[in-house]
Amino acid sequence: METLYAITVGTLTACSVYLILRARSFPIVIGLTMLSYAVNLFLFSSGRLVIDQVPIIGAGEPYTDPLPQALVLTAIVIGFAMTAYSIILAVRVRGEFGSDEVNEPNYQAEQEDKR
Amino acid sequence: MLSQHLAILPLLIPLFAALLQLFPWGNNPQFYRRIIGLVSCSLLIIVSVTLLLQVNSTTLVYAVGNWQAPYGIVLVVDRLAAMMVLLTALLALPVLIFGCYGEDNLGSHFHALFQFQLLGILGAFLTGDLFNLFVFFEVLLISSYALLMHGGGKQKLRATLHYVLLNLAGSALFLISLGILYGITGTLNMADMAMKVSTLTGDDAAIARSGGLLLLIVSGLKAALLPLYFWLPQAYATTTGTVAALFAIMTKVGIYAIIRVFTLIFGADAGLAAGLGYDWLWWLGLATLAVGGLGVLGSRDLRLAIAYLVVISVGTMLTTFSMGNDRAISGVLFYLLHSTLVTGALFLLADVIAAQRGKTASRIIKGRKLAQHAALGLLFFVAAITVIGMPPLSGFVSKLFILEAARTGAQVALLWPLVLFSTFLGMIALSRAGSRMFWHTLPGKPADISHPRGQLATIAVLLLGAIALTIFAQPVSDFTTAIADDLSQPERYIEAVLQLTGGDHE
């Protein structure tokens, strides 16, 4: 189970890094969302993977750690809000500049011309 | 009753102020919102002074919800945290007053965002829990995303997009490093983690080190260390003066996180993980200094030049910190106080200058004479010699402390030339900017936009802070030396957090 879990997290991270490096705002937002999934899974595993146990000490010997679950919950909430904000920002940039490239190559030159 | 909850007041005040400001306040809401914001900032100053006086004798530990230390979340107010809280409060009030002269009308909910920003910054300084640090980082980032867009405009949009995307990636790295550290040590409380890290052996220590280095990357991103500083100049140069001035404290949050984590958890007593990251900080800090110096010289816009001065200050502080001795840390903290106040003043000043020059704005070219030529010229002169580090003001004193802290030959050989050379470049850039803007003005009648005296007075107050830092350099440096002494003995912090927690709360 650990191997499968590790491969999943690794694949998700690798895909997200590829998408983030695309330098276009939409793939970057998708990439960041994937990265946050990978991070959430990773955080979850930091309490060790235990199956079928309650998160209470004393109820059974191998108990599952409740803290990472709380951390993941916090991270999900924050990540969700941030994804929404970055999508709106990306749409605005697309609307204002007419391109979804994060670094428009001609942009600097354009500004120089205006001066 | 109030005194035992003193430690959490710096968080509750801005939180409740922000919530109150969000209410619909009738036909003229801005008036009430301003009053609430100003009251909140004034209260913050009073509370932080009280805190500072208290923690001079004992470290305050506040267990939130009275859950004991390694399990619950604690707020820890030691000398360092109290100093940073006071600095934030002292910066926030003049900046907010400046903003109340009309800049707050440029976008909705400026005041609430300002208070949430303060909440995040103060929370990051006060918390004793690593995950809580992440949460407060997010609070300050989320409000800074919105504040950066304050006033709108194309250029801000792109700078904000860069800033948001970079910081989202940074937050993901922060969570990964927290996961690693929690997985190895089984705790998130900084004091507890410091104890656990020092006993690690073998592979566990190696994994903890990689977690620590990830944390360094994240803090480096917030602090704008060399390979991660590219977001800063554009973001700071395009946003409004008020926001940029408030952001003068933001890079310091990253520096605070580095100082806290790498003295407490990965300090000299950390066993196999001891002294983690110091080499990286030394070389990257030096490179940041050099690049910042070139950036200042190459800027054709006053705001951009000031943003690069922030980069220089980050390089100076992190390089000096990495030398690790008591005098170096004391020097860093003194420099931190000085640079926050003076860059805040400079950003506000650049805003005023840009507004009065009209079309040429803050670009460093010949332009119209300013309406309040003499007053602005004087303020710019004082701010410039302070930030450059010319005698006699605080910049000079703090650079002296930093240069004195270099001990070995190698440190002197690298730190002295780079600090002095970047000082020299800053001097060239700012004197060029000053002479173009104030002396080589176009003939004809001066600009007709003038600013109220009160608004200029807020800039003067920030500069007076820098001057006061020069006059009271001895007591302030005594205090920073005491902080450095505390930081070099993390067991004091650990004992305070793990044993005294909540004892007298019943």
C-alpha cells in the first residue's frame, strides 16, 4: 500500500510541476491544483498509513493519527479559496492582455514604445 | 483578567476591527471604517508596548483554549516577538493615516484587508506552532493578494498574478516541509520539535534536514532571497504607496521565520541537523546583495529603485545572520528595525512625489517642479541618507554593527566589499534620482497638486522613528543584544514553552 501511495503522490507532483512550467496561466492553475492534491495526500501520510482504526488513543493499539487529518482539512480549505482567486485573476489577465501567457514576450517592448 | 490574555490581544484587535469594518455603515461607511482602523492601530501600539515591557522580565506563553503546550497551539511572546509586534504597530499607524487621505477610496474594503494583513503578520510573529505559522502566512498572503490589486490597473494585474502563483507554489512547499517534519518528529510545536530534532540519528536526521531546507526555501521566497526575489520589484513598484509601505514589513516576516526556525530548531544544539542552511544563507545572501545593488543602479523608476533597496536589505540581513554569532544577530535586528521604517517612509514619499509630478510620475527623468518642493526635497534627502547608510543617521549605525560582526578573514573579505559596494551603488542611484527630480526641473509653473500637511507628517513620523533609532542606538542595541543572547540559548525558549504553559491561567 505504501508503494502505491508513494507512486500516486510522486506522479501527481511530477505532472503538476510539468504543468506549472508551461508558463500559461490556465495550465499553471491546474498544475497548482494538482500540486495541492499531491500535498494533501502527502500530509495525510505523514501520520503513517493505518487502516480500519479509530483516531483515539486507548481504543485499540494501532490507532490512526488524527492530527494530519486536521492539517489536510485546513490545507484543503485554504487551497480551495486560493484556486478560486487565482482563476479569477487569470481570467482578468486574459481579458486585459488578450493572452494567457504569464510572461508576455512583447510586453516589455510595448511599454518602452509607449514612453 | 485582561493582563493574562495580553498575549493574544495583538491578534484579537485587528481581527475584530476587520470584522466591524465589514459591516454596512450607512451612507458614509468610509468614515466609520477609518475610525475603527485608526483606533485598532493605536490600541495595537499600546498593547505592544505593554507586551514589550512585560517580556523583558519573563517570556509570556499563552495556551490557546488552555490546551497544554506540545498538544495545543501556543502563542509565545519572547523579546524577539514583542519587538517585531511593536515594529509592525509603529509602521501600521502612520501608513494607515497616510492611506486615510483618500487612497483608501481607490478600492473597496481596503480597511478590512489592511487589518487582516496586520492579523496575519502579527500572528506569524507570535505563534509557537509551525502549522499555525503556515496558517498565519496564508492569512497575510490572502489579504496581500487583494491589497496588491488595490486601485486596479493593468500592470498591477500582471504583478499580482506572478505574486499569487509563486506564493501558491510556495505554500505547497511549506506544507510538504511541515509533513516531513511532522512525520519524523511527531510534533508541530516549535519548542517540542527543537528537542526532538536534536535527538535524531541516521536517516531520520537526513530527512529532517531536507524538511528544514524546504522550510528555508519557503521563507526565502517570502523574504525575497536571490533566486526567489523576482516577484518583489514588480509587485512593490506597481502597487500603491500605502500598500507598498505596509509590505515593508512583509519580507521581514520571512526573515523572522528564518531567524526563529534556524536558531531554535536547527541551531547549534540540533545534533546532526545543527547549523543547517547557514552556508546557503551566506552565499545566497551575498549574491542577493550584489544583484540588489545592480538593480538599484539599473532602475529608471524611483519605486523600482526603492524595491531593489528592499532586496539589498534582505541580502544584508540574511548574510549577516548566517555568520551566526551574537553580535551578528544583534546587528541584523537593529538593521531590521531601521530598514522597515525607512523603506516604509520611502514608498510613501515616492507615492507623493509621483502624484505631484503628474505625467512623469516616479520615472527618474526631468519633470515639472513639485508643488511642495522644499518639504518633499528635505524628506527625500533625510530618507535617502538614512537608507543608504551615510552618517549620522540610523542606516550608518546599523551598517557599522553589521560590519563589526564579521569575525574571520573570509567573512570580512566578502561581506565588507559587498555591503560597502552596494551602499555605494545605492548612493549613486538615489543621488541621481534626487538631482533629476528636485534640481533639474523643467522651467514653468510648478505642479498644482499638493498634499495636505498631515499626510506629509506621517512620512516625517516614520523618518523620525529612524532618527530616534540613531539617538537611542545604545538602549536599542542593548535590547537586540539581549534578543541575540536569547536566540543563542534556545533552551530558555523551550523551557518556557514546555513547562510553564497555562500554569497560572486557572
